[in-house]
Amino acid sequence: MSAAIRSKAWVPDWIRPLTRTPVRSGRTLFLSDLHMGTDFDKFQRLGSLLELLASVPGNIDDLVFGGDTFEFWWEWSHAVPHGHWEFLHAVRKLSDSGVRTKFVAGNHDFAIGPKLAEICGAQVHPDGFCLEIGTRRWLAIHGDAVPPSERGDRVVRKILRSPVIQRLWNLIHPDIALRLALAVGAGSRYVEPGPAASTIEMEPTMRAWMTEFDLAGVVHGHSHRPMLTNGPEGTYINNGDWVRMRTAVWIDPSMPARLVDCSQEGFPWRSNT
């Protein structure tokens, strides 16, 4: 009987291929849900982010932006979304210093691609990827449309990422397209108190993947709710965000993975403790 038939785990169709080609990684920092381009606390938020990025060289080998890095991103032939140059320059400096930088697409910045990779000297993994850190394998994804109940989100995800829709969007003037996208996405980056139904589904769904694909753990963002739990299957980590919180995930081959509140702890990878 094939593994596909034996499997009882719920696995969206874009997840399984990621586990077949792990990417060798070292000391890894995972950041998600920065929502660069929003007005909320933007100057202080950018300042704290640039301070974090300055702490990375020599302490972190791989930097992963786990989706919704931008409130909206589009790759027109001759235009780049306005307002991101300071951040993009900082990321490029990291790449040039030898830090391996990777971007995962989220539900807001679903159209990241080769233009962003070129600007930042980075790799783009639209669906996420599997990291091989030491002897352990970790799945790094954004987390949108993952729970079994989010059928509608999976339909929207497929539509937004389709070549036809993206060609049509290219026909809209960038100024109009940006205003429209920011207006449509404004409500989905803020989180009400208490667990959402989809968030409750996340951990058991991903714990089944740990068993299915022999993973040490899964790290994701999307729901803006920081959480780290250990169980017999492995480690489940929800990154939280960099909008109302300042949380990041630090995975070092020599120690247990950590969910770090940078507003309280600073950047502990500087001392590697």
C-alpha cells in the first residue's frame, strides 16, 4: 500500500512537495507578518526591525521572512512598491555579507518573485520550504489556507496566484493597484483577542505533518498569535508578528528552538545563549 493511501494526515497540495527537497541551513532566524507598508507604528516598527537586522551578521546564517513581509507587493516591469527602500537596502546588505536570505509568500505579499530576489540578493520560496538544520528537518511556511476548514481561503489563494489574474492585475496603473490592495487587505492584519477557529486547528494539523514527514517541527506565521509548544511529534511554533509584537523564532542546531520576544529580551543570538 502506498504512503499516500496509508496517510490520514490532512495535507494541502502545496505542502507535500516541500518536504522532498530540504534546504541545508545553519543558525536560522524566522520573521513573519511584518506588514511593511502599513501606517500603524511604522517609524518605530521600522527602527526596531533595522536594529534586529543589524544584529544578524556573524550570529545568524539563514534569515527567513515567513510571509506577509509586505502589506502588499507587486512586481511590475518598471516599478517597485513605494516606501520599502530602507528595508530592502538593509536586507541586501545582509545578503552581501553572506547571510542566506529567503522570502516565503504570504496571503498579502503573494506575488513576491524574481524582482524581489534580485533587489535583495535573496531566494524566493512562494509556498515555503523545508530546512535541514543539523540533523533535524523543519518546515517553514506562512500558514494561510492550511487548516481543513479554510476551504474558501484555499480557493482565494489559488485565484490570486494564478497567471491569468496576475496578468490582468498588471494592466492596472500601479497607483490605483496599490491603493486598492491596501484598502482590501486592511482588516486582515489585525487580530481580535482569543483563539480563532482556524488557529485552534493549526497545531494538531501540523503535528500530524511532523509524524507524516519526519519533521523536528513546523514554524509559521499568519495568525499573529505567538506560541511554542513541544510534544512527542516535535515542536510547533507560531511566530506572532512584528506589527503589535516584536517576536521572532530562533533555531540553532546546538540548542532547542526559541520564540523570542525581542521587545523584552533584545537579540539573544548575539551571545548565542
